[in-house]
Amino acid sequence: MLGVAVPERISLPGISKKSRKAGGRGSPSDVLEALALKEECDEDGGLHEMDTVYINLDKRVDRKKLIQGEMKQQGLKGRRFSAKSGDDVKDSQVARSWHSRLNCLYDKKTIASEHTMSKGERGCSGSHLALWKQCAKRDDATKPMLVLEDDAVLWDRSGVQFPELCSRLIRAVEQLYDVENEPVMLYVGCEVTQWRDSRRVVVEGPPVMKLREAEYLWQTSSYILWPAAARVLLAHLPIDSPTDCYIAKLVLEGKITAVVATPALAEQRDPYEKGDIKHTNIYNWEEAKVEKAKQVSREDSRRQPATRRHTRRLAHLARPWPRAAKAPRRTTLPTRPSRTLTLVFTLGGGGVRRLKPRRLPR
């Protein structure tokens, strides 16, 4: 974790801001400075070596073409991992149910409930779990793995492509943490719901990037992990929730350190939509319907006492009037000595209604 003595800024070899005091673009001093930076970068080894893997279902050829196009555009080389289905995953590795009580602490619109994990969620968890096993078995504890899902969109910043930016971030994380022994995960794209604190580490550019620890976060479309972190993820099996919630729980408990790069270098294409995973959590657009139903129920309960009184009154009027009861108000006009013309006024839904006069018997 980021301690008190961590640096506020990190300067990486071969990367520095352009000096405005130089003789200008193409000047001798500018050329010499560029050559010196190139030699320093070459001595450092250039791009950091990392294993890039993207997860893709066999039937989703369209997504395979999309992620391959993203990688080709950014000059990123990697290999494909055939995604697992829910039926291929053992119950000892991925559970069949989960509870969303933890999400309610960070998303007030999430309803706490017991859910049955869908086949897509179990297959996604099983795919990530298989890659964690591959990473954990490595002999070189310093070699990280970049895990991408086939709906990831990769970005470049300030003309610097995605692989170079990831390499810079990896070198910065390795300066801050003992990645061989500490379980550290580097997120280059995610949704952070709560930061651990306000401390940031600035990675010099261009482009200037920042590293910050998260307390709770979602999405697993693009992250980098080292073997030490992979072993910790495997030590707490089974996965008892969707993959991102499972990792977030370990981050919250302090078993994993989640370092997030800002600005993001990747994002998920149409998150929670147009995919093969049926999400069992109740999201805000579904919760709005639930809240509307609850509001209607509350309004009905407020009107219920008045409705009951009105029903009792109607039932009372339907019964014959007892002798001791007070008769309705009548206006009596004299006609003949033997008979009386009675006008009865009643209060209806449209106001006062006057009935036709009728003659009463003697």
C-alpha cells in the first residue's frame, strides 16, 4: 500500500518534459537531449515485458475481430484465451449463488438480495480464474499479465500508444511496491466507486498520469496482475460473486492492493449491455421500477383508512334506518292538509342533487 514516505512524483528513465529553454525544435541542444533520452531508455530495456491475453467466446467471432482491431491499431501483441461457459466451471471454484449486500454499501440503488449466478457470470469467473492459475505458476515473479476482455476499447494519450503507456505504469508500480511479494493489481480501466484516500502519485510524462489506490471498484475488462496477486486470488476460492465483486471484496478487506491509473487507458464497450453475460444484480434502471411500485403501494396505504370509512358509511346507508337513528334532513312544504310534498337533497359526487318531488302516503 501507499505509505507515508511514497514519492509524490515519479520520473521514469527516457521520459521527461520538453524543455522550453532549448534552442528550439531541431536545434543542436534539442537533438542531443533526444539522443541522450533514447540511450537511457535503451539501457532500461525499452517496453516492459508483459504477457497479454484477451478472453473471447468461440461463438463471438464479431468481438474477436473488434479486440484484434483494437490491439493492431495500438501495436499490442497478445494471445487469445477461449472463454469458458458456466457448465464448464466446477462448484468448488465458482459458487452458484451470491448476495449483493456488499454492493449496497457503495451503490445505494442496489437492492440487497440473494441471487443465483447466471451461466454467463460463472463462465466469466471461470475464465479469469484459469488465467490467474497461469500467472501464478510462473517462475518469474516480476513478469506481469495484462488481461483484456473482448469488449475492451484501448486508448492512446498524447500520441503515445497503449503498450508504451502500460509499460510506464508497470515500471512506476514496481518502484512503489514490492510486486514479487505484495499482491498488487494495476487497473488501466475500471469503474471506481470509492477511493481509499486522497493520495496520488504522479507519473511524469507527457502524458502525465496518476496512480491512486481504490477501496471498491467494478469491471474486469482491463487489468494487470503479478503472480503474487494471482496466488492471493486463488487462495480465497470459491468465487462467491461476479468476478469484479469478488476482487473488490478482497480489495476492501486489504488482501489485494488495487492501483488505478488515471486517466483511464481502456474502457468497456457498452458495459452491462450487448454481451453474453446475464447480470443478476439489480441495477438502477430496474430499481426505478421497484421504487415506483413501492411508491404506489405507500400511496395506497395512505388512502386505505379513508376508503374503509367510506365503505362502512355506504354499508350503513344500505341498511334500514333504525328508529333511534336521526333521519335525513327534509324540507317540507304544505300542499294539502292530508298530504305533504317532500324535497330530499342529497350530496353526490357532482355536488348537491335535487330529487324529483314525490308525494308521501298519509
